[in-house]
Amino acid sequence: MSSTHPPVLVVGAGPAGLVAALTLLQNGIPVRIIDKDPNPRMGQRGARIWPRTLELFNFLNVPEVNDLGKRAPLIRSYKPGTLEVLREFSMVPHMEPTPAVPFHFPKALGQQLLDVILRRHLEKFCCSVEMGTELRSFEQSEEGVTAVLERNGILETFDTKWLIGTDGAKSVVRKQLGLTFLGETRDDIRIITGDICLKGVGLSRAYWHSFGTFDERLISLRPTDEIGEDGWQLFIFGSDLDLTKVVQSEELIFEIVASLIPTEVTFNKLVWVSEFRANIRMVNKLSEGRCFVAGDAAHVHNPTGGQGLNSSVQDAFNLGWKLALVEKGLADKSLLETYSAERLPVISEMLEMTSAILKQALTSKTGGSTIRRNPILFMLGINCRFSTIVLDEFVTPIEGRPINAYGVLDEGHLEAGDRAPDAPDVLQVGHGVSDVKTLFDLYRPWYHTVLVFAPDLADAIPILGALEAYNKSVVRSAVVLPSLTSVTHVASSADFILVDQEGYAYSAYLMEAGQTKVFVIRPDGVIGAIVHGAEGMKKYFSGIFLDV
């Protein structure tokens, strides 16, 4: 298909849809992306970006997310009816920085700004979101998908090869595919969330403020300069409140806020507000034929733990590189089945965890802060060790081994299916000068990166020779040599020859002196294979690519 008739239609232009589109575009796959809303969404929804997702944006070459994101301030809770501080605590788990984890704390960045950033990156590929364009219906066959779109009352029939539904909790794509959306709606848990501009005497913008209790009424105000120097992200909890009525009245919002904050408050503007119900649901599968769902179209949950947006963009990233290889004719359609197989266990465990946080928040005087401070929330332990397309020749398969898809980050253990660690201070030799200074500089959504750890270049020759059979546009290689290695002869077919100057790479990848080992890093920054040499590498790629 020509670039004027893209092979992929993305329905819904929130973070999941934008990441799916950007991943495909960076892989050279043209995309059409639409959204039924006539204007971009406002607000600080999904403001917490966890380290695993910061890594994802690093691979996508979107540095603005980390650069513009802010560290979450300490939370201050107060004695009832006063501005006397009861306690200060962090909502964020503590993690010591290590060379293997370059992003070791989350950043706060509202979805409104995140969407702007991602749309700007789409525009670099001459792709823009078509606002006010709604998917009405679609049909699919073995050859493609025919979608009926509506814009300004005018219907359009659009033929494409693939359809990705990132169209939210009320997803048209999910409903028309007939996917189940099982779970529960917690009508007893209702939250008002929004953005508000106000000033309060004695209300420092250096803190995140919490007044009241979950079992009665509670208000939370997080300072956010994204909407102004007097801007706050607002949460109101109240079992006795008629929230449906409250969200329809700016005056009522102001009254509730003023009643809970024991100081003089000047209200300037209610930017937006919405009622939120705790829905905890997920689909039975993430695809049907040539159509897929991701993000809120596939799973919804309560906001505790801040995992939703992060899970959504990780869905899109997992799908994007696989769909690109299939569309390029380099992989069989069966590769797309691993999207559901790899992501559903992660989502299932995520829903259980966020539900546990909510339960503790409602029953504990600490507001669930114990679970919230668990480093599992960083999402660095998420893995697909159980996937049919990962290969580890150093782990003995165990039948019936339980799936722990959310996992925990254990820098003393590494398997295929795990997150690939970073390592700084690598020195490139030969092949001129490049910007590669860390292993993360190598990982990109359009490449499998083959890391050959070897005592010297001679030991890497058989592996590099086997790599000659693969398409250079989607596979590249790096030989990683130990520190203090003297490279006198650099003629090599490797794309990169790196010397691990400080030993960080050998430490992160648990390499022993004198050992040769191959790590295949997938385009999503996951270790696809850990193998002894060329034969294992070829076995891994036989599960990804069509016959070479």
C-alpha cells in the first residue's frame, strides 16, 4: 500500500495509540491515526511515568518525557481541621541508582503534555492525528480490514490491512470484535478527579497535600505547573457525596474543597473535572484476526499504583515491533499471537496488585502507602520468561513453572524474557565515531540487537558470520569486549565493537571471565535469547523471522 493509503489504522489517539503509531512509523510502516474527539484531551490524567516506561521512551528517542517530567513531591497529611502537619511521606518507592538502571525514580508528566510531545514526534514522519474522526464499524477478511469512518457527518470507507483499537474503556473495536471484558464495577468507590487553579494561605507548592480520610471525605492536591503557577491536580473521595451531581457544578466543587482545606482559599479556575468509578476489567484476548486492542480498550482498573497509562503504552510497544515485521514480510502472522500471550499475564497481575493497593487504602489509616512504596511498581521486573518465542540455553525448563509476569528486579539473576539491563561507559572502537556510550544507546524499536560477549574478536567470528544471513535493516550486532582489552585489529563485520571500560556491562549481564555468550535484545528492550553461540542464535531467530 502507498503512504497515502497506510496499511495500519490506529483508532484512538491517547498515549497507547500514539506510541503504537510512533513505533510503527519508526519501523517504516505508514499509519493513519484517528480520534473521535474534535479536540485533544485536557488534564493531568495518568501523570506518573514509571522507570520501565521511561526506558521505553528512551528507546523511542523521546527524551522530552524524562526531561520535562518532575519528581513527585512529598505528601503532607494534616491533623483534622488544621494545617498542623501530621506526617510527611513519599508515594514513591526508594531505589538506589545503579549502572544497570538509568531511570531509578518515576516522573510526573500529565497526559495532556505527553500527548503533545508524542504528536510532535509523529509529525516528523508526516503523520498527524485526524481529530473528530470516529470509527463507526468495520469488517475484516483474510486480506484486510474495511472500516467505516465518520467526520462532520460524512461517511468514509477506508481499506487497510490492520486495525489497532486504542479507543478507551468504551472501545468500539473491542465491542465489535466481541471480546469479553470481564471483571467488576465498584459502585462503592467513586472519585472526582480534575485540574484546578487555586491559591491557599500556607499551602506550599513544594508538597502534595492530603486533607481528611478515606472513610469519610478526603481531598488530595498535587502541584502541577503544567496548568499554571497556581495549578493543582485534584482528587476528591467521599462516600457520602453525590459525585454525579458534584461534577456538574463548579460551585459545589469549590464548596467541597473549601470545606476540607482549613485555610483561606482563592479559586481562580476549574480547568476540567470528571467522575471516576473503580472498574476492574480485562479482555480475554488482545486480538482477533487482523484487529487488536491495547490500553484502556483492553483493561481498566482503579488509579491506585499509577500503573494504567504505563501498562497501556507497554502494550502498544510490544505489539508495534511485531506488527512491523509481519507487515514487512519478514515474519509470519503467528508472531502476532505472542502479543496476547505475553501481555495478558502482565495485565492480570497488574489488576490484582492495584486492587490490593485500593483495598489497603480504604481499610488502612496509612492510605495504602505500604504497598505504594513497593519497588514492584517501577515495573522493572515485568518479564515474559514464559513466552514461546524466548530462548535461554542456560536455564533448565521446568514443566508447570508458575508465571510471575510482574516479577521483581533481581540484578543477581537474568533470564531470557527479562528486561535488558543498561551499562554506561562503553567505548566504541573502530568504525569511526558514534554516539554509543551506553548499551541503551544501541536498543531501538526497529532492531534486534545481538550482543556478543567475548574475550576477544576472534571468539566472535563464527557468530558474526552466521549473522550475515539476516536482514541488516532489522538485525544489528555489537561485540562487547572486557575492560582493558587491547584491540589491535578492528576489521570486523560487527556493527559495533565496544570495550566495557568499567566492567558495568559484564556485571549487569552476569558474564564470567573468558566466557563467550550471546544475548539477543528484542526491539522492545527485552532479552529474547541467551545462548552459547551461533546455533542458539539461529534457533531463536527461526521463531521470529521467516526462513532465511
